[in-house]
Amino acid sequence: MRRFVASLTFTAVTAASLLAFTGTAGAQEGPPPAGDTRAEYFEKNITYKSCSDLWEGSKFIIGEENPGDNKMSIDITEEDVPEGIELVGVVVKGGDGYNKYSADKLGEMPWLKLHSPYNKGGNIAAISHWFACGVETDTEPTEPTEPTEPTEPTEPTEPTTEPTDPSSTTNAPATTTPKPAGAVSPSDGSELPDTGANVGWMIFLGAALLLSGGLLLGVPRIRNAVLRRN
């Protein structure tokens, strides 16, 4: 009897344990994790046409459809990115879902070992397709213009001539150059050299001779009378 009771108790405990394990397993069942702390997992299909929905303003840049050979991960380097483009994120699809990698979580390039999510069997699914989204950037960034240095003020030039002292021009006594004896002043013709001789009679005599000559030439009678008398 005791053995029967013990056997029945063991059977009940075992059944309860199995039910509890089954219930726990059912509660934990759900989409597998991304398997990468840099990625976000999503359980659905997606194509490169969804770039603008995943990252606003972006577009498809590079990608690969059915890479084959059960490819499990991809690497992206700067050489893979076209000039003038900045990648904003990558999508890696495999199994029943995809991993979404954003550039801010990936950091600087190269971006290595980007893979699809784990499948329900606990293994990383082979990649069915992947694509990268990006935005255009300026190909030739404008360099900032260096500020021009301020021009130093020009020092005032010193005057070339010294200022005239008013007192030296108004109060200075006038100087005159002494005239030599007998010289005639150019400003006054009345000053004649004093030789000590009286020349008044010579002037009178000359005038009389001129008058006499005029009379002789002008009056024929007087001229003839004078000629006869001689």
C-alpha cells in the first residue's frame, strides 16, 4: 500500500513538473533576438524600397540580393561607399525577420560582422538579402574664410617746415643796404649825384641856340638878310 501511494505521488509530481515546463516554454516562445547589441530585430520581410521609411530622407545606396553560399555576415568599409554619400543605416534580412543597424550605433567604419537575426532553432539565419541606406553630402566643402587682419593706423607725418614766429616778422627792424656815393636810386629819379658844378647856364644856352635855328629856318627874309650881311 505504501509503495502504491509513493508511486502515485511520484507520478503526480512528474506530471505537474512537465505541465509547468510546458507552460513556461510556451510563455517564452516569441521572435528570436537580434543576436547583436548594435541591431534592432523586426519579424517581417523588408526591401530596399523602405529606406525612406526606416531613416527619413535616405535612399538605397548599395545592397545584395541572394548573396548565396549561406553567407552569414557582411562587412562594409569606406571604399564601398560612393563619393558624396553618407550611410545612415544597414538592413540584413534572413529567416523570418531582419536586423536594423543604425549608423549612430555602428560608429566609425569599417562596420564588421553585420548579420541577420537568430532563427527559432537558435542559429543565425543565412542572409537572404541586405541593403544600405544613405544621404547625399557636399562633395567639396567650403573652407572657412580667414578673417583679414586689421590695418594698423598710419602715424602722422611731421611738418616739413617749421612754423614762423610772428614776433620775428612784425617786430624785426627793417634793414637797408647803403647806397654808394653818386648812385641813382631806382625808385626816385630826382636824386642826382652832386658834382659841385653849376650847369644852369648851359641849359639856357642850348635853348637859345635851338630857338635861333628855328627862326633862321622858318623866316626866309631874316635868313637872306643875315646872308647878305655876312
